[in-house]
Amino acid sequence: VTHSIPACIGSLTINSKQLDNESPVSIFAVNKCYETVQDGTFFDGSGFAALVREGYKVRSDVNITLEFRTTAVHGVLLGVSTAKVDAIGLEIVHGKVLFHINNGAGRITATYEPRGTNSLCDGKWHKLQANKSKHRISLIVDGNSVHTDNPYIQSTSADTNNPIYVGGYPADVKQNCLTSKSSFRGCLRKLVLTKGQHTELFDFSRAFDLRGVFPHSCPGAEH
């Protein structure tokens, strides 16, 4: 077993002596347990989750679905990039959801703008789907669809080879399709990336790097 148990543990005793878990000698990726808890992963606004250490190859087609809950009007949702220009990015900026792609010829963006600035930042769950099909992109938020024309129709493949960063990214990592540096604060769940017939549901407890992220522990209300 190489990953931690997604659970709450309390009242631990060894040789009839109860351990004091309020003042541990060291602690890593352990959060408090909540009285009311929901499915999902909590991002405290300070870090990120890094998935697919060997690098995720977006290429011509990818479909991303996830659900998010936040009270912040800014935050990185997801980014996959290269050291060059090819990349994709999903972020919340001023309460809008932006989906950017760059297949090498230039960045294009699909923007979902809700009626109110705080409509998506109301602490309730929202469903998001971002689709890249060659040079075309679309974004669906809570059933509302946005499509964007791409002038670079000859450029169809985002040749990414970096990890998938969710909820933020390290300061020394380049992200060509994100404008925000703000880490996401809130909860994410049901992150699925689909390429053709291959569908992958990502478990954040299996991320190779987690900072300020608490898998399978989403407080029932913002703390």
C-alpha cells in the first residue's frame, strides 16, 4: 500500500495510553475531521494536487468533467502545459469560468460568464465540462454551453508532456494556458478526463504531490 487511508481516526490508544493528536511531533497531509462531511476533496487555497508524474498528453482531443464548490471569485481549476507553448487551462477569474487551449499557433479561450459575479462562487456545487476536439473547444457550466471559433484551424494538437496540476501549480512551473496564480479554495469532486474510449476518474489520494489538499474530506460548509 503506497497511499494513505481516506478516513477519520480518533481516540487512538497504545498500551492503554491515549495519544494526544492535537500536538503531533510532525504532520503531513492530515486535516481535521468535520461533523458534516460531503464527498469531495478540500483545497485550502494554498497549494495544488499534481497528477500523472510522467506527463499527460492532451494531443487532439480531450473531454474534462468535474464538479466544484467555492466562495472565491478567483482560482485555478486545472492546467496541463509544456515548456514551450502547447497547453490547456481551466480557471475561475472574476467569477467567470475560462477554458484556454493552445495547440502551438496561439491561445484561444471559451468564457462562461454567469449573470451575477458570485453566481458560481456561492458555496454550492456546480458541474463543468470542457471539451477540446482538434481546433474546436466548448465549455458547459450547469448545462449552459459556450463555443468559441478558432482562427488557427490548421493547428489541432496540444502536445503536452507535463503533469496535470489541479487547484494551482508550483511557482517554478510554467503554465501557458492559465492567467491566474491564485490557488483554488473550496471542494472538487468527480474529476474525469476522457480521450476517445479511454475514461479516467482521478483519485486525489493517489496524487504524487499534494499541498494544502485533503482527499476525500470536504466540509459540509465552508470553514
